[in-house]
Amino acid sequence: MDSIWTMTADISRREPLLEDITTDTVVIGGGMAGILIAYFLEKKGIPTVVLEASRIGSGQTKNTTAKITLQHGPIYHKLIGEIGEKNAKLYAEANRLAIAQFRSLVEEKRIDCEFRECSAYLYSCEHTDTLKKEEEAAVSLGICAELTDKTELPFPVKSALKFYDQAVFHPLLFLERISENITVYEDTKVLQVERAEEENKIITNRATVRAKRVVFAAHYPFINVPGYYFLRLHQERSYVVALKNTKQMDHVYIGIDMEGFSFRKSGDYLLLGGGGHRTGENTGGGSYQKLRKAAEKWFPECKEITHFSAQDCMPLDDIPYIGQFSSSTPDWFVATGFRKWGMTSSMVSAMLLSDLIAKGQSPYEELFTPQRFHVQASAANLAQDGAQSVKGLSKGVFTATPKCTHMGCALEWNPDELSWDCPCHGSRFDGDGKVIDNPAIEDLANE
Ligand SMILES: Cc1cc2nc3c(=O)[nH]c(=O)nc-3n(C[C@H](O)[C@H](O)[C@H](O)COP(=O)(O)OP(=O)(O)OC[C@H]3O[C@@H](n4cnc5c(N)ncnc54)[C@H](O)[C@@H]3O)c2cc1C
Ligand code: FES
């Protein structure tokens, strides 16, 4: 199914890699993160090549809802408690700067990508406490936010927290322009990266690239060792229906209750999102149905234009992993774990990694470093992720269901997307066994 963005943009095709080449830096993955990182590196004078397994923007980025916001759910109260006020402020500052970078790039390059300023609201129909605490936290960090009970939503709320000066855009129209002068090889899938003293050998399904540095921006880092990202990232999926003939809303909304929905206008359409679950845990299906039922209740005249879904990587402590890939690989870098907030997180990745590579330092490197371990923030999620992986792996050993080619977990059928999804780290395969989403690289074997 086309997303609202693929229906209205068509990024021109790039050639695959046809011969061995040498460059300074290779970025693996041509999504929002990879393209922005490459753009910033080139701007800082670092010759860069992007290797993309499919097409630019064809991963999760084509199915995002594309809100450009530092409001990442109710995060600031939690961050202050877990990493302290100074670091929480740095998180807000990095994301505020990311919004400003989008704004100035769009203006400076006159990018026609439906960029629009708006406010972003968190809302609850059940509680006021969480949002009250979040407001106090946000304001203490210098974020312009206020509590209200007035919204454009089609139902009453108990409370809403409005963040000013946020934005939305069309992610593929933006990527099309920003990637114009970047060297991208499409249909070029990286299979392995071999590291030697002076250079890296990036082996693809077509030819080999030699480079001083490698940036993994392939959504989920698919190299297991070093890095061990499979121990600290799982994926969560959610669903969107695009509707016409609804009440329109100028601002964007996301619910914090169990059955919270997200609302965001795009042109004449309204994107209604929700139904999130851990990837591989949707055997009962019905995620789109839930959205359609809600849409019918609130907007009886509405008509569905399209529906689509995506997933994102969830880090243990709710902070993306952006920085050096592992302590033993000083010339490998990574950008992942965006927790469904990958627009600003991709921009933060581009700012941070381009500074790290070009200047050897970034004001944000300690906060986002993948080498951190915040015990309080990570322990509960680490235990839960570990338990899920053990469950998936033992099922893989004892049952006859298809097994994931990443690390052998038993796959679960997702009737909403007609795909085999892995509950361990979120790889997905289509009905013919072809990989749709990584970290798996290989298709399922035909038996
Ligand atoms: C339903 C939903 C709504 C969302 N809405 C928002 C929102 O409103 N605002 C927001 O900020 N964030 C949002 N997000 C999150 C955001 O969409 C993602 O974080 C972001 O798109 C991720 O970008 P990426 O570049 O990291 O990954 P991707 O877009 O997946 O790009 C990775 C690329 O790497 C390529 N690749 C993979 N493996 C290889 C390989 N071996 N070799 C070469 N290439 C490879 C893939 O083909 C892909 O193109 C949402 C997420 C979901 C699930
Ligand atoms: S994604 Fe890791 S085992 Fe399936």
C-alpha cells in the first residue's frame, strides 16, 4: 500500500554500484538519517558515498507521520529524574536546534516540501497529573509549553500540553531536494563490513567500497559483534490511516493514554495513527480496524485514502544511540534508536556525527554515546528485552514455524501487513520470505 508521501512524491532513481570504488566515508542507508548525515558531511568537506539497499527514503521514512518536534511523548520529567537536569536540557537543546536546522535548510534552499509551523500537543482523556509534571519539567528546561484543555480534537480531553514552535513537512519532497548533490548508490545492499588498520572494506551485493570511515544509518545496525545492538534495541510498529472529509486540525496531537491516537493534517487529509505494538506481537491483527472504528465514530463522513505502517528502534533508556559504533571501532559510527521520533533525531545525528568526524568532538556526544549505560533508566527494559528474545529464540528451537535469519527466533504472522515478523529484534519478511526490514540481511530459505 502506498503511503500518503509515496502517493505524492517520486524521488528520481539512482544507479547501483557497478564497480569497486574508494572514498573517505561510507554511509549505509539512505533514509532520513543517512541522507542528512551525508549532506552534513559533504558540507564539512568530507567526501561521502551513501549505499542504499533499495531506494532513497524507502525504509521507515516513507511511512512516517513526519512531525518535526522536540515533544517526544512525556519524556522530560522522566529524563530529569534519570539523567539529571543538565543532560535533559541538552536533549531538549539538541532537538530544538534540529527543528531550527530543518527550518533554515528549507528556507535557504527554498525547498517546496509543505513545511509548516504548528504547535504539538500531548493529550490525555484520563489523567491530568502526568501532563502537569511534564509541563513543569519542560518549562524548567526552557521549553515554551503550557497546559490547556482546549484542543481541536473531536472529543473532550482531561488535559493537554501544548508545545509551541514545532513543525511538519513532506519527508520525501524534502529528501528529494536535500539528496540532489549527494552520491547515492541505490539497489546496493551492504552484506558485510571488514575492518583493517587503515581502511574498511564494505562488501555489497554488487561491488566493494574501500573507505576510511563507515556510518551505520540502516535503521537497525545489522552487524551483531561488536556493538551488541541486539541486546539493547527492539522494534515497535504502529499504523496510520489517511482520511478525507474529516474535521481539519492546524496542530498535531498525540495521546498518552493506553488507547492514545495521533492526529496530523497533511493538505486536505488527516493522518490518524495508533495501534502500536512490539514488532512480532500482532498475531491477532485488527490494528487498522481499530483506527477505522475510531475514525467512523469521530468523523462519520470520512473516507479512507490509504493506510500504511512503520516501525522504529527502541533504546533501553529512551535516548537514541548516536556516536561511535563500539569502543573497539573508532572509525565506525552509528545513528539508531529514534523511538518513533526520527525526524529531529536524524537531524541531531547529522549535526553530531558530522562534528565528530570533521572536528573530533560534539557538544552532544556524551549524551547520545552508544557506549553509555544508565543503570536506572535501562535496567527494566534490558530485562524485558532479554526475556522477549529468550522466548523468541526458544520457540525457534522447538517449533516448526519459520525462523528469522538474523539470530534464529521464531517468526510470527502479522495479518495486518501479511508479513512474518520477528519478536526478538523486529526483522520482517514478506509472504515469499524476502527481507522487508532489518537487522536480518538474508531472505528465508525456501524449504
Ligand atoms: C507510524 C510511525 C510514525 C512516525 N512518525 C514520526 C513523526 O511524526 N515524527 C518523527 O520525528 N518520527 C516519526 N517516526 C519515526 C521516523 O519515521 C523514523 O525514526 C525515521 O524515519 C527513521 O529513519 P532512518 O533513516 O533511521 O531509517 P529508514 O528510513 O528505515 O532508513 C534506513 C535505510 O537503510 C536501508 N538499509 C537497510 N539495511 C541496509 C543494508 N544492509 N545496506 C544498505 N542499505 C540498507 C533501508 O533500505 C532504508 O532505506 C514515526 C515512526 C512510525 C513507526
Ligand atoms: S530480528 Fe533478531 S532474531 Fe529476528
